[in-house]
Amino acid sequence: MDARRPRRPVSTEAVSVEISNRQRKLRVAASWLERVARAALAAERIEAAEISLLVVGDRQIARLHGDWLDDPSPTDVITFGLSEPGAAVLCGDIVVSAETAARVARQISAERPGWTARHELAYYVVHGILHLTGYDDRTPADRRSMRARERAVMKAAGLPDRKSTRLNSSHLVIS
């Protein structure tokens, strides 16, 4: 908990978000993903950031998962924090699987109609940014804290909550 960055006023001029989409399973606009990332950074009151977001398929993320975390299975998001402790600029790379997002969204939408692959992908971006800001989900207590913050950031970004029982048009989805 103490490792989290202090919250500061946001200056969008000092925030750089680079998007690279290297998959073809899910159509997603880089400009939309950038807005999601910027909204999440703003919700966390990050003053300065250099974030790289890579969108890949399951095969590519499984390769990274195996190389870096010794688990060759596909996963949803992998975050690489590149900032030194106490650095003025939050730096990191976030890799998300659009293929996993599509698969998980189908499962969730069976119980919560309206949840889309784009919502799930946005959730992965928020999750990755929270990891960069110091949140962790290794222990049950940390996981509860991170999930609560994910819900708050998704709401602040105008995105629906993953735990909503039913999605409706009152959510202002970033588009």
C-alpha cells in the first residue's frame, strides 16, 4: 500500500501514451485506448507519465508470459513498471490480450448482458495502470483493494463496472 504513488493534479501535456495494436481478432481504435489510458491516469492523478500499450493476441501474450513470468499460458494483461522508486514520471509498458478480452467478455455477458470485449480490454488497461501506480493483487486484502479501485477508475472514466448485474445506457462509455 505504501508503494503507491502520491496523487497529484493532472497535466495532460506531461502524459504520453503510445499505442501499438498487433492483433486482428478485435477491432479497436488506438485513439479510444489512449483515451481510456488517459482517463485512468487522470483518475489516479498522475501528473507525468510515459506509457506504452501493446495490444496482442493470445499467442503473443503467452510467449511474453512464459519469458517473463515462467508461465507459458495466455493471460489478460502483463505490466512492466519502468520507473525508479520516487521518480517524477510514471513509466511503464502494458501488454493486453484482445483475444482473451473477447473470450472473457463472452463469458461475462452471458450473466451481465451488454459487457463487450471493448469493456474488458478497457478493464485490462485500467488494471495495468493501477499496477504501475503501486497496486498489487497477490494477497486477498490487496486484491480487494485493487478491485475496489478498478471499479472507481472505470466509473471515473465513464466506463461500466465489470461487476454490474446489468449494463444500461446510463453509462457514458468512452468512444
